[in-house]
Amino acid sequence: MKKLFNNVFLDGNKVISYVTHVATIDKGRLVLHGIYSQSTSRQMSKVAQLLDLLIVRSAERPDFEMLPIGIQLGKNVRN
């Protein structure tokens, strides 16, 4: 395992943040495996820049839907 910078490692083609496999290097691309915190996203940008890779999202990642503004997900019930 090669340390790229603080808490970010390269294990073969796997990019590890702390102890989590967050991305994979494949054909000149950094394939992200999810949606991450701002700090992890910043780390992945640094990795892509360091290794001259294009950032893409994994096709295996589940899609998320944007909720319309004003939707009510729950109610505050007062007794």
C-alpha cells in the first residue's frame, strides 16, 4: 500500500481514504463509488490531479432523486 498523502492510500488500483475503499483507478479515470463528505471529495480531487485522472461516478452507484422543494416528509404532532 502506497501513501499518497494524509490518510489517503493507493492499494493496487484502489484508492483508500482512512480505511474505506472510496474509488478505483480504471483506464485513466478515478471512478468514485459513492457520494462522500466535502473533505473526502477534496481528497479525491487531489488524487485525480496528482495522478492526472478524470473523475467519474460509478455506474453501480444507486441513483438518488431530488425531492421537490416544499415536500412534506413528516409531521410534527402536538397533543
